[in-house]
Amino acid sequence: MENYMIDYHFNGQAKYFDFYLFVNPLGRKCYYSEQEINKASKLISSKIDINILCIHNEEILNDFMQRLGIIQPSLAVRNDLYCKLYKAALAVKAAHFQGKRKGRCFLKDLQQKIYHDLSLLNENLIMDLAASNGLDSDLFYEDFYSDFTRELYFNDLKIAKAMGVHSTPSLVIFDSTREDEGILLEDNVTYECVIDHLDLLHSQHLDHSVKCSTHFNLLK
């Protein structure tokens, strides 16, 4: 698979795809899924627009604590993790205002810094990472604390809900030739899984009798 570029066409027209990857900004599995998405995009000749949206809710928090091995956490521990997820998500959103590429680099650096120790996450680290990623620190600081950033973040949560996303990592793929439908991949977001599902979505254009796989849902 890695020795050639995969090409998707329909009726002689090249397809393009929109990827919406929903992540817990502090999750190790989400960090891995981001690398897998990048790997998949390099194997496909089609244009791919990758959008990474950080989200958090009670279900994601509970799953995150389980993965960290935190059993029956105190209210203080639970609140601390919830606040960390929220602040990290706002920081990534603020970084994206200065460019999608810078936002993704900021998220990657943040994840690497706290990968083994979540206690390192604080506002000083966030500001240091903004500076090291070439962001305008004053503008970033203003955006990080703005009501507008919070409003857009909560809009992302609504988008996730509308797309049927309840956990992270989750990937929603939209095909340019099927604007009203998308593929939802949950949990197992690997480059092999992405390619397999793109192949299956493509085959549905060639044979409309193909049934939906039990491994994904079609969103309408």
C-alpha cells in the first residue's frame, strides 16, 4: 500500500474528502489517531481537508479516566481533569485562529509535552507553547480568554453531537460526490481502517446494492 498513491474518481471527476477528527486534546490514543490520519492522507492522491476538533463531555472524561487507570476518582480529581480538558481545547481553538497548520502543530506539541505527566499542563506551559510555535502571544492570550473562542468551542460540541460523535477519537469523512452523507469511524482510527472505509464508500458508487458495513454509520 505504501508504494503507490491511491486515486479515487467518480464519473471521470477526481474526488476530494473532508476529514473531521474529534479528539480529546490530552488523550494518548487521540494523539496516535492524528498521526494515523496524516499517514493516510499521504497515501491518497485526492485532496483532503483535515479538521481536528477538540471536544470533551462527561462520557469522554469517564473514558479518559479509565484509560489513565483512575478508579473511583474524588470530586477534586474529576474537576481538575475536566478543567484541564476544557482549557486545552480552548487553547487549541485559539491557536487555530492564527492558521490551521499552526493550530495542529500547537496541539501536537501540547500532547507531546504532557504525554507522560498531565500535571505539567498549566497556563504558563500553554503560553510557552504558543510562543515556541510562532504564534502572536498577545493575540493568542486575548483569544484564549475571549467569549468568542468559548462560543466557537461550544459550537464544535454541537457539531460533534449532530454528527453522532460521542467518544474520542472519532473520525467523520465526507466525500465530495456524496455531500449529504458521511462515514463515522469510532475508536479504531488507523490509516488502514481509513483506507478500507474510503474504498468501501467508493464501491458504493459503483454498486448501489452494497449494504452499509457494521463498522460504520452513514449520517444523513
